[in-house]
Amino acid sequence: MSQYRSFINGEWLGTTSTLPNLNPSDLSDVVGEARLADDALVADAIAAARHAFRSWSLTTPQQRADILDAAGTRILQRKEELGTLLAREEGKRLAEAIGEVGRAGNIFKFFAGEALRIGGEVVSSVRPGMTVEVTREPLGVIGMITPWNFPIAIPAWKIAPALAYGNTVVIKPAEAVPACATELVKILEESGLPAGVVNLLLGPGRVVGEALVASPDIDAISFTGSESTGRAIAVKCVTSGKKVQLEMGGKNPLVVIDDADLDVAVEAALDGSFFSTGQRCTASSRLIVTSAIHGQFVAALQRKASELVVGHALDKATRIGPVVDDRQLQQNLKYLKIAAEEGGQVLGGERVERPTRGYFMRPALVIGTDNTMRINREEVFGPVASVIEVADYEEALAVANDTPYGLAAGICTTSLKYASHFRRHAEAGMVMVNAPTAGVDYHVPFGGRKRSSYGPREQGTYAREFYTVVKTAYVKA
Ligand code: NDP
């Protein structure tokens, strides 16, 4: 059995307090055991990152690019092996898990290039004889707090830009997924990253996460996770003057209007709502369907959803892996009960047994709902989608935007007029036309509006807004 430890100033350390890492497809499969960090190790990790910042922030772009590129190559070379580990640890089915590892590798390659593209501006001064230069500098020590649902891609999309722009890192992954974060940090070490530049802390959010947020030696916090945790972190960061970036939940609408290609719409809904067991912040959890296509759409989607094979994440036939843990499974089932009590009709959604003991449930479609029901207001974070029938495109758009969230929104239509209108008027950070709301490119900005996100965007060239500070220099000849 693997033992996972925190990585501090180039050393693997931990206390005697441990937490087992169980495979949600097979609870008899103990993937490993994490030796948890305490307050003293948190302080050591922050001190190491602070010390390393002095030299790392002065490295050349070439040095940083070479390390990021080497890390990207190593990740891609080990795609199958790391994907298998991810599938065991988190329950994502193997093909999707390998895809996530590939994404992590490509992110490191992308930011290797970005390290070389840090530019600035020379601006004419309004004063004679003066030149103005606007440049970007590294921000400092970045604290990162990540969730369990993308255990390698999310750490990658925070660590890679932080390093590219010359920052140092202390990262705390979710307790449920220590293995992927550990492998990622090992790869960085093997790729030549100096000691102290990236430090990993394994431990509970209430101890390690809170200590990171409270530390005066952390300059910024990048957080992905639930809205309630994110809001509390933001308040503390603003009070202590830390820069903060939050990526949180969603209640993403997929609009299907009368002129949609039925097959395209059903495939978009099936993938967006149920793949990755619905455990994606961009999942299509509200399917908003106009009346003329509603009956056909629901019948086709229900048939396809009932055919999805639910099973062990490593089984090639599986289309829907297990829910990550018992707490999340109980939450999914609780929301289905609430939806039924509020008048929705639940199709599927039963807990199922498989040869191995795990957290399996069938995908659930809740029909006959309206947008005021809790199933349409609150994030479930499981393989659960509800259908809201509307009269026409105008009502569909209004319902799509009637939500406190604003991460992703999609429309299925063959009309350029509606596609263009929706692109402009959907109140979301990301808009998809004839595609699932989940599933995005790795080289463009990711993030949302309203209660889904706070602070600068992640990923792509836009990541530099968070990971750098701007300096304006006046030079008199
Ligand atoms: P949580 O908010 O529970 O946890 C996220 C991270 O925060 C974990 O590392 C957790 O540690 C840590 N944490 C928990 N409490 C504190 C605290 N008091 N102070 C500091 N850190 C803390 O979310 P989940 O991990 O359960 O992830 C699911 C949620 O994340 C969903 O709501 C989903 O919508 C959202 N999400 C959003 C994404 C986006 O990009 N918009 C992407 C992925 C998920 P611990 O491991 O101990 O729990």
C-alpha cells in the first residue's frame, strides 16, 4: 500500500495521524494512506515557499520553461498509468481519467510557452523626456486549495501558471485525492524543480486549508471547490489583503429549442449531465426544452440514459463510474427525494449493487419540474439532471438566466439567429452551441459569473492576471 506524505522544501514528511484512500468502485481496494500534516508542517511549507521565492522569482524564462516542458512530457508519457491511478482514487471511468491526465500534461506544455511570452509595454509619457514602462512581476507565494473532482487537472492548471510567472506554491489538495497530487509533485521534482518552489500539504481543510488562508506569508489564494467554503475564504482574504481567486459551483442550463437536431441535443445532454458521474462544476444540470420538441427529447434521453452502463471505473464497458463517496451519494439521493416531494417525476436514480462494493447509482432524469424547485436552484453535483418545459426561445433564455450561478450555458439549435442571440445574452462565463456545457479546451480562459466565480479567470493567457502584479516605471532620459 502506498504512503502519501506532504512535500516540504524537497522532503517527504508527515505525522503519525493517517487517513486511508479508498477506491469508490471497490471499497476493499485501499489505494493508499495519507500521513496528515499538522500546524508545524504547514508553517514549514510556507516558510520554504517564502525562502524559495527569492531565487525562483529571478530565474530566467528559459529555466522555468524547460522545467514545465519536461514535467508536461513526463505526465503525457505516463498518461495510462496515472489515469488508472486517478480512476482508482476518484472513480472517474478510465477513458475520462486518461483524458484528464492528458489535459494536465498539455497545460504544463502550454505554460512552458507562456513563461517565454511574458512581455510588457512601453508607453509615451505625457511629460517631456520621460518614458513609461509597464511590466509584470511574480506575485509571491500562492496558496492553492483544490477539490476532488479533477484531482490532477485542477492542481495542474493552478501550479503551471504560478511557476511560469515566477511564483512559489503551497498546495492543499482535497483529502479524498492525495495520490494524484503526490504523483504530480514527484514529477515536478524529477523535472528539476528546486526544493521549496512547490510544497504539498496533505490534511483536512479545516486545519491545513484554514492555516494557509490565515498565514500572513501567503500572498494569494487560488481556490476551487464549494460555494460555502469559497465565500468564507474570500472574506478572510479580503480582510487580510490577500489576492483571491475562486471557482465554485454551477446550475448550468442546456437549452434545447424546437429546431434543434434531436440526436445532437440528446448527445449533448447525455454527456453534459451524466459523464464523469455528473461531478463536474460545468455539468448540464438544468435541461430547458421548448414544448414542440420536449416529448421526443425526453423519450430519447431517458432511453439513452437507461442504457448507460454503471460500474467499476476500470471496467471498459462502464460509462458511468461510482459517486466519489458515501456523503456525496447520500446528497444525490436526498435531492431526488426533495424533487419528488416538490412534484417532479424521477426517472432512474436508483442506488445499484455491483460485484464490488462501491457507491453506484443510476443516472437520474427529473421531469415535470419548474425553475423554482430546489432541484433547479441548488447544486447537486451528481448524475442528476432535471427537465424544465418552456413555451419558446424567449422563455428558455429567461429561465436559463434565472439562477444565482453563471458558470456555463449551452443551446442546441440549428438557427444562427438563436445561437448568436444566446451567445450574447446567456449570463455565463462560458457558452456552448450544440455541445455539452461540460468539456472545455485547456488553452483558453475558464470561469464564470455571479456566484460561480470570483476574481480573475483561470487558464490560457488570462491566468497571468492572477499570477502577476503590474509595475509602472517612469524613466527620465
Ligand atoms: P469543498 O469546498 O468541500 O472542498 C474544496 C477544498 O477546500 C478541499 O481541499 C477542502 O479540504 C478545502 N476546505 C474545506 N474546508 C475548508 C476551510 N474551512 N478552509 C479552507 N479550505 C477548506 O468542495 P469539494 O472538494 O467537496 O468539491 C465539490 C464542490 O466543488 C462542488 O460544489 C463543485 O461545484 C465545486 N467545484 C467547482 C469547480 C469550478 O471550477 N467552478 C471545479 C470543481 C469543483 P478537504 O479535503 O478537507 O475537504
